[in-house]
Amino acid sequence: MGLESKLINDGFFTTTIDALAAWARESSVWPMPMGISCCAIEMMASGDPKYDISRFGSEVMRFTPRQCDLMIVAGTVTYKMAHVVKKIFDQMPEPKWVIAMGACTSTGGMYRSYNVVQGIDQFLPVDIYAAGCPPRPENLLNALMQIQEKIGKTRVKDFPDPPHISHETKQADLSLSKN
Amino acid sequence: MKELLKEKLEKQFTTVQFEFIEQFDELTLKFDKSAIVNICAFLKDEDGLKFNFCEDITAIDWATRKNRFAVVYHIFSMENKFRLCLKVDVDESECSVESVSSIWKAANWAEREAYDMYGITFLNHPDLRRMYMPEEFEYHPLRKEYPLMGIPGAIPLPKK
Amino acid sequence: MQKLTKDDVHPKIVQTLLGADVHITVDDALENEMILNMGPQHPATHGVLRLLLRLDGETVIACIPELGYLHRGYEKMAENMSYLEFIPHTDRLDYISPPANNVAYALAVEKLAGITAPPRAQYIRMLLAELARMCSHLVAIGALAMDVGALTVFLWGLREREKIMDFFDVICGARFTTSYTRIGGVASDVTTDTMKNIIAFIDQFEEKFDEMERLLNGNRIFIERLEGVGVINKEDAIDLGFTGPNIRASGVEFDLRRATPYLFYNEMDFNIPVYTEGDCLARYFVRADELRESAKIVRQVIDKIPNGEVMLNSPKKVLPRKTEIYTKMEELIHDFMIVNFGINPPVGEVYHAVENPKGVLGFYIVSKGEGQPWKMKIRSPSFANIQAIPHLVKGQMISDVVAIVGSIDPIMGEADK
């Protein structure tokens, strides 16, 4: 992204910067808590003084997607809510990861009914599934640590620049004679 | 309290046929659906009864009976600490009943939910929209013929 | 929050919003009104509640809440599973205080089946219901304070709540979604060691809660943000279907533990805090006082708890004990029949309501004599409480909306079912 995408040769200097960037990214994962139902309470509990999540670098649980890199989908996703989740996911800047927390997001959970999406991987690319109903806070912290491991292994070549879209700006028609 | 209720109702509404059912310490009243608004207004305002709290409004789908739906009202009197259950039968061909939201404002959303889930229209309701399902949804989920897993494609999912 | 275009919202909702009962006029206001979407994903709406606000500058003229983002189809699922299988689902209704919902459901089904749990089981249920009430009010006060700006109180409240969840862990086996009660009693017994630890916790809880209150009660910002905001008077509150701490803050002394006593509440000595102002500050004070009353009740329950069994010995309706299932034939058959075909209560209907931390939770069960209910309706307190939001926010500012929603304390899991 940005500066590092210019350094495409695999020299010693660039691989160190690469590793440095990956370490910086993994040590300060800012989660976007998509707290929908009961799992959101366990996510709150993983932020409380007993199961501190800020010692993992995730102190800041911003509720705005523009500043986050990890989306924790916590709670049952219904068909009506799926559009909202997808919209928020699209608003997050790259690179981004998703934890599907709980049984409801992984496979629909105990809700085999007409309004529950049977697994959010039908419309979101999920990285880690945390099992449980709800998963204990330690379980969520384990999922976070696995995401950190995954991020630590990424290198610059995994994040290609987005395809260049040429915006053809139309000249505004300011001529006086309009036909 | 139960005797007082029976006495007052039968004195006031001589044309309405009441059916009193007592089960598990609870009193249920069954009558024809055309009298619902008058009876509810009477129950709310009359001295000694004062049913000022509308707890819940719902409907039962009996599926095979002649009057397919039964609309159930649970009301509570805070003074007398007495709970009463009112039931009216609604047929599928004429799937509507008068709304009591002019008497208790709490009935507003409960009736909207009954409309959403069962398709029973409430006449003179100030704002009859769907409650839980999206507005474009065509079915009524709690009817017995609607499958538990839903009809695939009824609500669209976003693309990956 | 985003400004909406006409395509984002269904036209029926916009029509209702524009046609809402408008009698507020603001002097020197801007010419145009704006429709703002306080969407399902928002840090300060407690869960997935969508509020569409019609604003004139910063003053709210009308508000339409939209539910359904967490509608999981409980009532349809209940028609397809037996009474025992539905118990874990009741956990997830008011998911801040799961044991309280379990107790409510078990009481409703036992009323239908015509059985009563043994006294020790009822005392244990009371103990759990009051501990759950403390959990719920700690989160409610913490979330209200956090919405208004005081973040420390939230973390302190969660710290105390973790200690209560440790007790749930020891008693019920799970710290959060407990599924502890069964039809006819509770799943397992409580040891005297646990009860001693609970008393030790309550002893130190009073001082810790005093600390939390000291942070808030004298705080000028907190009081000015909540005082006089979202006032509702007595008649409107009853008419709109408000229950729980919200209605007790408007001067109505209505608590189902006193009005229609269940379990052994008529033998417990506790007060019902009632305030008359009806604004957000009064609702906060009611919850704070109820926390102390619950601590009192827990002490009395542990004092008075009798010895005995925790499950009823009625083989046709209640699951037999595991030790007997493994050794005796009759109990094995009963266990098989109950697990596979469900308890078969008599034909009839029952409506039972209890006082949950959020308000009145009622279960309306219609049975045709089969193992599965023919219909189950859950009367959830948050559904009725959210109905009052449009009435409360008229004429207030946007930031007051946040305080009002926080003081009403809705939980979308039960409002959407």
C-alpha cells in the first residue's frame, strides 16, 4: 500500500520493511465490532478488565468502519441485516479481515428458520471462524491471536494495487444555445 | 372480581353472546368480533373494572377449523391486579377485525405484529405496516402453511 | 448517521414519517427539514435498532423506529420443537440476563402442565433471577453512562458483572447462556460453599457500587444531560405499555413480584423504588435502587433456603434423574418418551408473566395435547418500551435521543424475537 508498493524488488532492505509493516499491522489490529446480538455481549466482556483485549493492541474499538481493519461479526445475521453488514464491510479500507464469531455467523447456529442467513460466508469472505454459542472471551482472544499470526505472514505482494479506474469527466455543457 | 365482571358485562351488553372459560386460574372471554371496540372501551373506563393496561395482542392459527384465526387480547387491571383474556374468532374469507389502538396506545405495535405474522387486517388502524419482515415481503410467516425454512429467494442476499 | 436519499428507505416508511403527528414548531429554524437515519449499526443504539428521525435543525420532530433486523423466527421455531428443546432459545431473548428468561419460561410451562417444582428449586430460581437482575442493571447503568460520556463506570460495572458470571459458571455450567432451569425444577444443586461465596461477593458489592454511584450522582454533566429529558407522565406510561423500571420512574408502583406473586417473593422483604419525575434521571435512580434491593433479596434467599430435592419426581412430565435412568427400566422408558416426543401437557392455553429486569416478560402457550406447543407467543418488555420512543423524543435534540434510548434500555434480542 502506498510507499511499499513501490518497493517490489526482494532486496534485504525491502524485506525488512515488509516484515516491519506486517509486525506493525498485526500488533495494532483495530476491530470493528459488528455487534448484533448475544455474541456482542461476550465481545464487550472480552474488553472488560478481566479479559482485557487492549493488551493485544485492540484497545480502540472504533464504531466507524473507515478506521478499522478487522470486522468481528458477532451475532445472528438475518436477511434484512445482511445488506447492512455487507455495506459496512464495503466501507472498510483494504487490508481487512473478518472474524465470524459464534455459531450463528458460521453456519446459522441453532436458528434453522426463515429469516436467518445460514452462514455469513455466503456473502462475506471470512478468515477465522470462532466456535461457541457464545464463544467465551478467551475463545475470541484466541481467534484474534490467529488473525495476528495470519497478518504477520502477509507480505506486500499480497496486496496488489486496486485496478485503475479511469474517470472520464464529462465536460459540463455550459453553452448558451441548448438544443 | 370474576362475578362482578360477569354481572357488569351481561348487564351492559345484552345483545352480545359471552362465553366464560376458566382454566388454570385464568378467565377467558369469547364473543363476536363486531363488539370488540365497545367492550374494550367499557372494560377500560368502567368503575370497578379499570382494565387500563393492554399487555399483548396476538392471533392463533387453527388451520383446519372453520374460523381459521382467533385474535387474543391480554389485558390487565393495575388497581384490581386482575388479568383477563379476550378472544374473537376471525374467518379467513373476511380477515379483518376492528383495531383497539384508539383505546390503548400500546395496542398499536402489537396489532402491526399480528398483521405482519398472520395477515389479519386491523380496520381503522393509524399506521398498518409490516413490523419485522421487509415491506416487500409477500407472505405471512406464522401461518401454518409457510414452511419453517422459508421460501428460497423471498428476501435477496447481497452478492459476495 | 447518513442523510438518506429516497431510494434507501421504503416509501411507506417515509410517508409515515412525513405524515406523523407534528405539533412542534421551532422558532428561527431552518426552512428545510431533514430525514436522518440512525441506522441499525450504531454505537449508541443498544443493538440493531433503526431510528428514522425527522429533524428541524437539531430538534427532532418525529421519529419512526424500525425493527426486524434481529427477527430470528422464535415463534415459528417453537411450534416445531418440544418444550424442553426450547429452553436454550429462551436464553437468547433478553441476552443480558439469561437465567431470568429461563425461570419465566419454566414457570409458564409448569403452569400449563399443572406441576410445581419443589421448594428448594424455587428458592434457587429466585436466587438466579435476582443475580440476573443485578447483571442486567449493571450493564444498563454502565451503558447509559457510556452513552452520555462516562466510560469508567461501564468498565467498573462489567468488572462486578464478571464476578456474578463466575457464579453462574459454577452453578449452571456456563457463564452466559445458562439454560439452567428444567420443567419441574432446576438442572443441578447449589453447594453451601457457593452460597458462602455469593454472600462474600454481596458484602463487597455494596461498597463497589457506592464508588460507582459517587462518580455519577454528583457529576454535573451527567445530571444535566439526563434531568428533564424524555419526560413521560403516569397516564401516558400505562397507556403506551411501559413496564419495568421505566414505569416505576413515572410514579406507578407496578411490580409483578408484588402484584401477582410467583415463586416465594411474598415471603421476601424488599421495597419497590418509585420515583415520580418520569425523566431519564429517575429511570437511572430506579435501576440503582433496584440493584441494592436485589442484593437484599439474595441475602434473604440464601438465609431461608430449605433442604430438599431440586427436581420433581413425576415421571410422566419431568425428566428422571440420570442415576435412575442408567439402572432402572421404567425411568429409561420415560426418559426416551419425554426426550423424543416431549411432555404432553393437557389441552389448553396459559399466559404467565414475570417481572424481568427489563419489564414484564410473558409467555402465552397454546397446547393441543401434543409434545410441541401449537402456538407460543412471547410478550417481550423491550417491544413495548421501544414503542414509546417516538413519544419521548418529540421536541428533544439528537443527543437527547441517545440518552433516552439508553435510559429505556431496550434489548433487541427480545424486541425482535
